[in-house]
Amino acid sequence: MNKIKVMSVFGTRPEAIKMAPLVHALNENPEIEPVCCVTAQHREMLDSVLNIFDIKPDYDLNIMSPKQTLADITTKSINGLDDVYKKVKPDLVLVHGDTSTAFAAALTAFYHKIKVGHVEAGLRTFDKYSPYPEEINRRLLGAVSDFHFCPTGNNANNLRREGIERGIYITGNTVIDAIRKTVKPEYRFFSDELKALDLNKYRTILLTAHRRENYGTPLENIMNAVKDLVNEFPDMQVIYPVHLSPAVYDTAHRILDGVPRVHLLSPIDVGDMHNLMARSFLILTDSGGLQEEAPSLGKPVLVLRNETERPEAVEAGTVRVIGVEREDIFNNTAKLLISGDEYDKMSHAVNPYGDGMASNRIVQAILHELLRLPPPADYR
């Protein structure tokens, strides 16, 4: 019997983290001929994840260039993938999330009349410019995709409200699959900068901030709130792996350089990040992925945005959206540092994002759609 040819396409660090367990699940299935293609929309950060999860792409478009624009990423990805699809002729292309790589890969597959499976489908803020450009990317992916692998029932309902009725599967989030492989009690940090820090002496707040919509005043507010917090609470430290974007890097160093107990680090790999989260007191972030990852580790998350496409964790109580005003960031963080009851409410909330079996459900759904094997049971 001929195997079905399934091509995974991704290009950024977050995509790679969440696709890695699925790539391995595809590799292990005897009914599937897996093919892996990366655009390298992010280069160094992507390579770190590939190394940790031992993934060797069959095709690498290597599109990253200095000061690349969204148009650069999209057009280079489309042109490169056009050639790859002609050569490989996959039965199905899998994309992840809401990146420009994901949208370009799905659109190019549509041009070739290749079926598209969207991993982490159905997330919405309903504000086309927040997050930018991710919200529009994922809405367009919903229109182009044939199969929609939704982390939660809420995500599936978002798609149904948009008129999408078939090919919807509720799988849980593959990032929980990934965390089960990376977080270890005996883990030793790879980063020399992390090795030099004492995580037992202070309560550690992990900060990540890099979203385009936070460039400028919002990012300055975040940095100044961090300065206020360490001045107020001498028993805490902030660890901030700073994104390489000049808009982020320059702002972070201008405001926070030399501030006691604020550690501005180079970007760290996924193993270090997951295990740093596991050893932190709480997380301050404008990231999407950390809103899913941290709850699985019992860590409260304060989201440095005005809305989230992940309301399930807010409803569960493990995530709180606090905006980007300096006073709001300070007050919400201070509340968790002062009140044990408030902290316990968030740290003991139930994680709604998965049981570590999402990749297996996605593979089973693919086999159901393309080979008519039994479908998976939805994650609940």
C-alpha cells in the first residue's frame, strides 16, 4: 500500500517547538511518508529547537535576511515552497499557528490544490491588528485549510461561527507534548548566563516581551514597571531573555541596564526556557505560547497585552490579562508577590490545554481523513 506523503512546514522558534512532537509522531507512523521543510523565517532561534528535538529538515529555504519585512518573508516563502511542492507533491501540508510562514505555506499549497492541515487552529482576538500580523494570518488560514486541529473546544466554536463545519478536531495543544519531553527535575542549564544566576536566593520573575504591537510606549511602560518592582521588592529578581529585534533590544537595555537584580540575557534555547519557567515564581509575558506552557507547570501568567486569543486559561484562572500601563503592571504583579492566597488561586488552577497526547490525535485524524481509519476522540 502506498504511504500518504505529509509535509510539515514551519519557520520560527515557536512553530518549531510545537511542531517538533508532531514531526516525531509522523516519523513513527508506518502509514505516513513524512517530509519536513523549514523556511528559517528565524534562523538561529529555529536551529536551536531543531537541535534539541533532533529534527533534520529535508528542505531548508533559509529565507532570513537583515531587517526583513512581512512582505519579504511571505514572498520568499511562497517562491521557495512553490519549487518544493512541485518536487515533493505532498498529499497534505501541515502548518502551525499564525506566522507569515504558515500563511504562505498554506496559500502556496492551495495554489497547487494540496490539502492543508492547520495545527493550533481557531484562536481569535477579533481585532485584526492585535496581535499583528498574527490575527489576520490565522483567519486566512482558517479559510484556506481543509483540516483544523484545535487545542480547545472554544477554538472549534470560533471556526464554526465563521461557517467552517467539517474537518474540525479538538486535539489539545502540542506544546504540552513538547514540555513533557523538555522539563526535567535534574535539568542543568545550557546557557552560561543562566548558570551564573542563583534561582534559590530570590523569587524569580521570568519576563518575555517582544510583540510588534508593544513597540514604543507600551514596551517602555513594561520596562519601567519592572524597574519599579525590583525597587519595591528586594527579595525578587527578573530574568529577561531579550529578543533580538532592535526595537526590543535597544529599549530593554536603555531602561534596564545596570538595574540591580534585573538580568538581561541573550535568547535561550527551548530546554533552558521550559526549565527556567518551571523554576520561576511567575511569568510576565506578551507571548502567546507561554500562556499555554506556564499553566502546565503551575505558574501564574500575567499577560502584557490588552486581549488574548487564549481565553480558556483566563477562565480557568491561571492567566490574567493586565494590559501595558506601567501602574497596572506594577499593581497586578505586586498583588501576587504580597498575597499568598492570590498566588495560590492562580498556581493551582487547572491547565486547559492538553494531556500530552495532541500529536497522536492529529496523526489519527490525518489517517481518518486520508485513509478512512477510525477518527480520534476529542480532547476534553
